[in-house]
Amino acid sequence: MTGGEVLVRVAEFKTGGTGDILVTIGLGSCVAIMLHDADAVVGGLAHILLPSPALSRRDAAPGKFPQTALPLLLQEMVDRGAQARRITARIAGGASMFANLQPVGTIQMGERNLVAVRAALEHHGVPLVGSAVGEDHGRTVRLFVDDGRVEVSTARRGVTNL
């Protein structure tokens, strides 16, 4: 799996190496966790759907939640030659897509996902070095494993780099 775009769907996580571009499309309230080890040229991306396994069926995919996706993604990266102490994270997503439909004061799913993702990163000692989160619009992200660059695309704001 080297040398092209690798699609990461909702509730999935994947790793990549030299030449790979890890892509996830259509982040709304979901959060993408993008991990990178520059020295090993290894990257990982998880498309987080929910903040906690308590909000889903017991047999749900481990990529659905930060508490289960992150340790598995880190292990896959280490298996590919990454070192945990060198891995950094960027996150994107966590939008409040339907805030105008919710009662005032309601905690949006996007914000709940962001809180859970940040807590999981802190728990595993992975430094967060960039983010494009919140607001009210969807995003598509691409992690270029060769250099760790992350492109965040939105319909309203075009493409920015993290």
C-alpha cells in the first residue's frame, strides 16, 4: 500500500509510508486524527465518529472512537518503524453542523468529539501540533506522509495547510 491516495472511511484508521497520501472526506462533527513520524516517514489517520464507546453498539468498529482507535493506530505505526516519542498529531473536524437546530446551551457532537480526541492524545502523550476544528462547515483532509503536511479543504475557504 505505497504510492498513492489511501481512503480512510468513517470509523476506520489506516497507516501509510513513503509516497502515500491518507485521505478522509466529508468531516462534519467527526474528527480526523492525523499522526506523523517524520524520521520514519510513517503516518496514520483515524476518522473518529463518536466521543465514547458508550454511545454505540458493543460490537462497533474500534476506529469509531478515540479511546480505541488511537492506541491501535499508534501500534500500527510503531510496527511500521515509527517511534512513539517522535509522533506528532494534527486534528481537523468537530464542526457544529446543525447548531441552529439544537436548543441553546446544548453541547454539540462535534465539540464532544474534540474533547474526547484531545483527552486521548494527552493520555497517550502525543503532542498536538496543529488543528482546524469547530465552526459550521465540513472538511476533507489529506495527510502527505512524505513530509507530514496536512491539507484541509472546505467549500467556503478553499485549501489550507496545517
